[in-house]
Amino acid sequence: MKLFDGGRAPNPRRVRVFLAEKGIEVPLVPIDMGALEHKKQAVSSRNPLQRLPVIELDDGTIITESVAICRYFEELYPEPPLFGQGALGKARVEM
């Protein structure tokens, strides 16, 4: 598994912070968005929209979009629960 990371860009940062809060280590593939590396084959072959973050699972499955990636890890590692608990807690996280 590897995370294609855009450095200071906000959405990749969201995933890095989420993983840190969960205590999950995922190898990073740094992508220099300032040099437009996200427009090159390494990213565009995984996400035709050429946006980061992108996570590639060991079986080759690709997940894009920061919230989708975070929700994936929330299901794999439910503790600590960062998306809230119960209906009200989950709703508050989404507000």
C-alpha cells in the first residue's frame, strides 16, 4: 500500500493527519504539485482527474478523494473513532 502525497496541499494533508491520529503508517510517494508532477503518468494513470491524494492498495485497488480514503481506514481501524459514534456523533462530524 502507498499514499501518493501532495505535500502542503490541504487534501493530502488531511489524510496524513488522519493517519497520524490513528497511529497508522503508510509509505508515502511524494508528488511535487508545484512542479506539476500530479499531471504526470504516476498520478494520472491512477487518477485521471490528476488530483491528490491517491492511495494504491497492495492488490492494485485505487482509492481517491481524502474523505473516501479516511473512511476506508476508519473501517479497517475503528479505534479511536474519528468519524464519531452513534447517529448524533456522526452527524456532528459531518457538520
